[in-house]
Amino acid sequence: MRRPTLFLTVGLPSTGKTTAARRIEVEQQALRLTKDEWVKALYGDENPPSAQDVIEGRLVEIGLRALELGIDVVLDYGLWSRDERSALRQAAADRGARVELHYFELGPAEQRRRLDRRQAEAPHTTWPMSDEELAAWAARFEIPTSGELDGSEPVDDPPAGFATWDEWRADRWPSSVSRPV
């Protein structure tokens, strides 16, 4: 029996993740789950931080269910931390699925050029991003190791305070937006 594949697109904004995800979707007949499309559909020009993690978590759950059903899945959002990637690698393995990480990187000048072009040509697909934001995000981004990329590196243990990656996933990607008291 063929094992389904979880394709993870990893990179900062405008590095080519969605373009690649669309290609993988067609070539592999995979379910593509692109966070920005969901945020845009639900919030329009707003990009509320409180919704980001919940939408990502909902997409993760949909993707994991699809893997259980034998369907290939492309998760199309940055996955900037090794912990995020480790949690998803473990979740896929727990479901008997393979994982392919696709890492995209660009120099800051090319990234800015692409962002400006996308903002000018398709503003309905993105939000404005300042150079300061891009620099701050790049500083937080954890570049995948070669072992992560080729699958030869075992999945790390969950961070301190979490017995399993499932626990960590539930904390990282909450099931609902917190309501102010």
C-alpha cells in the first residue's frame, strides 16, 4: 500500500512557498492547505495575530486527517521553527506518512522585490510588510538542517514541559481564539 506524503513548505514570506505548493498540489494530486488564503478569506485586509495560530492548527488537523485517509497533503506556511517541523514530522510518522521538507530562501533584496511586486500586482493575496518586520522574522527563523531536509535526522524529543509532540502541537496551535475577559 502506498504511504501518503506530507509536504512542508519552509521559508520566509515571498520565497516561493506557495508557487511550489501549487506545483506539488497538481503534480502529486495533493490537498494544498495555504494559511494566507484562509486568513484572507476570513479577515480580508486584516491579519489578526490571534487568528494565525488557530488557523494553522485547524489546517494541521485537516491535513493529518487527510493523511489518515491516504491523501497527500501540502502545508503551505513558513514553519519557521524546528519545533514546528519536528511536531509535524512526528505527527505524520504516527499516521504512517512520509514527510518531504521543501526549504526556500532568498536574499533580502530579492525578497523585498518579490513582495513589492506581489503587493502591486495582487494586493488581495498579501499584506504590507516592512523591512523591519522582514528583518525581525529572518532573525527568528531557524534554517532547517540537511538532516531535516533529507529525512535522515531523527525527530527531536518534545521541548521541556511537554510529554509528547501531540501535547506541544495542541499548545502551539490552539483550537480556538481566546476571548478577552
